[in-house]
Amino acid sequence: ALPISWKLLVSVRLAAQCTDERVNVIVKDLFAKYPGVEALAAAEPEDIEAIVRPCGLGKSKARDISKCMRRSEE
């Protein structure tokens, strides 16, 4: 499972120009599909974007989330 610190990081990144209520729905879907750092790191940014798009700025948020997860594996 994704550690709480990583969940918080992802949630904060999604919160830019988005309501807390929407972030809560989006992260539930995101973490259900990608439950761990490894799963998110392996996901293509485009696949993450498909889930986070309703938060706005989907392309940049997906890119940032992907990069964070991939760096954590180094």
C-alpha cells in the first residue's frame, strides 16, 4: 500500500486549482488502480492523467506524480 506520506504528496499536488472534495474522489480512484509506489512508478503519465484530469492541469499533475514515484524508487 502507498505510505501516508506519499498519499499526502499526491493529494497536495492534485489540490492546486481543485476543490478538496474532488481531490478526495480522484485519489480514491487513483490509489485503487495504483495502490503502491511501484504501481504508480510503472504507470505511464498518460494513464495517470486519465484519472487526474478532472482536477484540472491533468497533464502537468500526472507528469509530476509520475516523476515523484519514479524518483522514490532510485
